[in-house]
Amino acid sequence: MSIAIPTSTTIAPLQDSPQSDTHKTRLWMPEQVLVTPAALAEPWGQQILERVRSLNLPIQELPRNRLTGLRGESDRETYDISKRTLAIVTSAPSSLKLSPIPPSADWQFHIAEGCPAHCQYCYLAGSLQGPPVIRVFANLPQILENLANYEQAGKPTSYEVSCYTDPLGIEHLTGSLAECIRYFGTREDGYLRWVSKFDNVEPLLGLPHQGHTRCRMSVNAAPVSRRFEGGTASVSARLQALRRLALPVECGGGDYPVGLVIAPIMPMEDWEEHYTTLLDDISAALDFDCDLTVELISHRFTPGSKEVLNTWYPNSKLDMDESTRSVKRNKFGGTKYVYDADTMKQLRRFFEQEIARRFPTAQILYWT
């Protein structure tokens, strides 16, 4: 794109499209905070605890390193209790053995597990064990120190930190995402990647990231975001946040490399019209030269995730009819239900053409 970057240090607000939702985003505040003894023994755990205390949230120090009191009389009640709970814990020792996460990044690591949002297609359903409480890890310095074991001098290595959580959605409670950004700003060959559906990016704008963190926003067309993405920032607010992150420092921004995750893509009625509106809104938000990548993910589900989601959201209108899908099996024998080949081709062709037309310098990292 060749449009000049604004010279004013004031970031102009975006004009709302007819489909945009401009409700003010509220920070997620848990109704209870549980703290384990192991977490209390960690300096970073104490730092998180001080943040929580400053917000006057109810805190319960547990006698053992085990979370209790989260089970309700039904799966839905357990979900409700867990989604209102923040647990300050330490990560399992096994988590220090990282797993690859292609095509998103070379490796994944975790600063938390669980998410405060209520997305009815949630990809964490069936992936995490136990009640979906939001667990934040008090041993962050150990987690970060371990990452160097996976780097090779002179070879760029990327790390995804959003696989099991939305790190921005809990950043006001933990400060952990900012600490990760600072850490990667000191690395020669390590690069951080995170994605969010929230918009509280102001604390991240002045950090010394040195271009080693790519900030991404997950966005979708209005019929999907409004119906299925409860508890998140509106898409228009997310795009405003991405604009702030991408703008140069002299324009009041964070000067970060940025990215879009358009997911989960769904061929709803009039889908081309709705996704055209989304892409137009993105183009209006990023109307200046910036380092931009795009990831395109179609909707899919597994038998296990469908079972869990149906207990979490029993009245959901999300389409999970196996009879209209194709079966995709992975090398471990797992099953996913995806759209048929013709639908996938139509969707992919549309997005690749429209993105190339609007953002000729952007890199589409993958379609899946």
C-alpha cells in the first residue's frame, strides 16, 4: 500500500462500517482468584498477586497445589464457575518440553491455559483437561529461560504463545505478555507470536520489542463475530487495536510487525458480501505501509470438541453437522470434520484474490 502514514501523534479513530459493533470493551475480571502454595513461592506469582490485589478481587490461598471447588452439578454449571475463576499456579514440569506447532510457528510455549472469552466454536474444547478455569503460570522466568534451549545461532526460531489462551485478554491481571515481549526483544534469533480477540493494547505500545514480536488479531465477518464470539472486543475495536500496534512510534503506535488471523471462516449465507465488508474494514484500519501477515483458517471440529461444545453451549446455532462435512484424518488417527473440497476451493480463491488486491505486500502464511 502506498498511502502515507499520518504525521500526527493522535491516532484517528476508524469510521464504522454498517456492520461494525462499537460497544465499549470491558476488561475481564474474575469473581474469584485461587492461588496455590507453589505459585506463592514464585516471585512472578507474587507480582501477579499484587496486580490482583490492586483490583480488589477476592483471593483464596489454597492449602495444596490442587484446584478444588470448580465442579458444579452439571457440565454447564462447571463451565460457568470455571470461566469466572482465575487460578495462579505453576506449570507442569513436562511443559518445558516444547512441541512444534506448524504452520503457525516452530514451537509453542504457554504462559497460561484457558481463555476468558466465550466463543461457541472454541478450539480449546477437547484440548485441555478438566474444567476450563483460566490458569496463569507463576514460574514465567523459568518458562522463558527454557526457550533458549530450542534456538540455534543464526537460525530464526519462532514461538507461538496463544495456543492455549488469549494472552491479551488476561494481560491486565498478569503482565506476562509484556514480559515475554521484553524477553524476545533481547534475543538474537528468537521471535514471538501472539493473537487475540481483545483490544487493551496500550500497555504494550512502548515496549522494547526490537521487531521480534508479531502481534495478530483474530477477526471474522459480522454474522460470525456477533453470534459466536461472546465476551470479546468487537471486530472494529480489534482493528483499531491492530492499527495502534502497527503505527510508528512517532504516530503514537507500537511499531510492531502485525498480522491477521481470519478464523474460523464459514460459508454462511451471503458470505462473500460479509467477508468483503470485513476486508474493506481491515483495509481502512491499515491504510499505511506496515509489516503484515495473514493466516486463513476455515471452521473445523472434532468429535471430542463437538461433544464438549454442546455441553458448554447447548443452545448454540453453530453448524456442526457431520453429514455436510468431509472427514480429514491426521497421522495419529485423529478425525476432523472440514468443508468439502469445492467449498474450500471457493473460499480459498476468494480470500487469496481479495487480500492480494488490497494488501499486495502482505504475506499469506497458510490456508487450512
